[in-house]
Amino acid sequence: MVYPDSFQGFMVEGHSTWSDFKKREFQPKQFESHDVDVEIEACGVCGSDVHTLTGGWGQASFPLCVGHEVVGRVVRIGTEVTTVKIGDRVGVGAQVWACLECKVCKAGQENYCPHQIGKSPLLEQQIKTLFNEMEDTYNAKYPNGDEAQGGYASHIRAHEYFIFIIPDNIPSELAAPMMCAGLTSYSPLARGGCGPGKKVAILGIGGLGHFGILFAAALGADTYAISHSPHKKADALKLGAKEFICTNNPDWAKPWQFTFDFILNTADMTNVFNLKDYMSTLAVNGTFHHVGLPDKPLPEMKAQDFCPNGAAMSGSHIGNRDEAFAMLNLASKLNIKSWVECIDIGEAGCKEAVQRVKKNNVKYRFTLVNYATAFKG
């Protein structure tokens, strides 16, 4: 490998071989004045990686290197970079580019930029949904046609705006999952005012959900956990929930009607839920907010279903730069620790990680580590 002309990554060749990774070289995007190169030392394994590799979110562009929960050291900066310096330990999440010039970006909402990468004809099927259009750290093209590849790799190249310095007291293996799962959970909680005096429920106790409990409790909200898995009660309470609600009973929702100001739905099987039960537990004008995104459409609902308590339903896409720093500062200040299992990156390690994520066999995030060994020489 001749750095920085090419990077190395563990890549997949197609949906039919979605968990078969091979190490190969690839060309990063053209280096520009605001770009930063990061030598990776850890990368979280996100459910988005699995949805993309399997084709659940549409046809992907192959060969593909996934991974958008990256932590590493800055090894090269462009001539106009001012936010980081060589040697800084930084994170990169699920966004590496936006126009930074439109009214959305100038309002500090760059995570909703309508001009993000990923709009090439090759990805036309994938971008039929808004979330896939924006999931642009990998499986996307830059405006000049360069391919974007992810963090199961030796290095990643990104615009400085999407590079975040990691506080010293957050270990890299714990910081990595915060770059997507953490921010995806933190942003709607913060924007929803989920602080003291609010009753907040986290639906689904997994990779996203465990962050939801950690952050809702840290923000000062009365935090509840909702799950169909009774064996997760002890974990939910340890993470910071004051009470655990199991949905195995058909009448589970009745005692909780008109209770929650905000429900953060982190489950990716919402397509099989009886959503009216969950909506009934919202307080008047409460919100049911989606960050878990199933492959299939949500159950059909009538407009009248929102009327008994004036409920709302919403969704969000990761978070913005300010929220990323606020999340990291909160985690640093309160010593918040994500629950992470580490796996050595490699063909076998990547395969094990994505297969176990698909089976929900992880507690509660994977981080790929030992990059120096995998990419030495």
C-alpha cells in the first residue's frame, strides 16, 4: 500500500456474499483543501452496515467497505483545515460531506443537507428513501464521481467539518459507537427537550436503545425502558431506567396510557408492532420518534389514530456537529460508558461481527479493534 494514494479495507463483493470480507486496496476521494485523513484504530459495527450489505435498504454499490463509527489519529490535513491538527484523536460518523452553503446547512442542520453525496444513477434504487440518501460515509459518490468508502479500512478521508476531537477520558473502543448510534440517539432526545420533569421511554434495548437509556437518564429525564424481552430488565435498570415495561402481555399498554412525553423508538422491527398501543401511552401532545428503521413499511394507520391524545410521530437522521460535541462533552463529564464488545478487525472478525449483529447477538455494540496488526506493512 502506498499511502496516501490508496487505502486498504475489508470489502464485500455483493449482496449474495454480504458477510464475506476480503482485504483489498481502494482509491479514496481526491484530496482537497478542507480534507482530513485519519488513520483508523477502531470502528463500531452498526446495524446500518448490515442493512446495506444485505440489500435490505436497496441495491448497494460494490465492492464496498462499510463502517461509519470511526475513531483514529489525524495523519494529514488540507491547506485550509483549521479545526484539527496532525496527531489529534478524532471521530468520524455517518456523514463526511455536505454543501455547507444551502439554507439548511447555514441553519446548522447539515445532517439534513439536500445536496449530500449519494445521488448518482448507480445508487438510484438505494436513495428512494430519505435515510439512505443521507447515509453517505460509504456506498455513495461525491459530486466529482469519487467513491465514498467506510471505516473497515486502514484510513478514512473526510471534510474537516465532520471530524470531531474525542475527549481524552473516552477510550477509542467506547467512543467509536457514539459516532453513529450515540449521536442518532442523543440528537432527538436533546431536540425533544428530554430533561428534568419529562417522562421518556426508550423502545428497544439494543445498540441504539442502550444509548437512549444512558443519554435520557444523563439529561435528567425520568427514563423508562420498553422491550418484548423480559431478560433485558436488569440491563435496562443498570443503564439508568427507573422502570422496565415488558410488552409480552397483550394488555401491557393499558396501565401506561397518557404517560410519556417522548418515546424514542430504536427497534428495527416496528413494521410488526401494533403502533396504536404504543401511541396510546403518550401524554397529550407527546411524540413517538423513530430512529430504528425497519426494512419493511410501517403498519398502516389512520389519521384518527393520532387524535385521542394529540400524538405526533417523527423521525430523524443522525445529528449535527454541535450535537456531536455536546454528546461527547456530556459523556466525558458524566463518565458515560457505552456497553461494547471488541473484535479484532480482519476477514473473520468482520464476518463474525456483522452476522452476530444481524442475529441481535451482541451486548450492545461491537467495535472492531487492532487495526495496526491488520494493516501493518
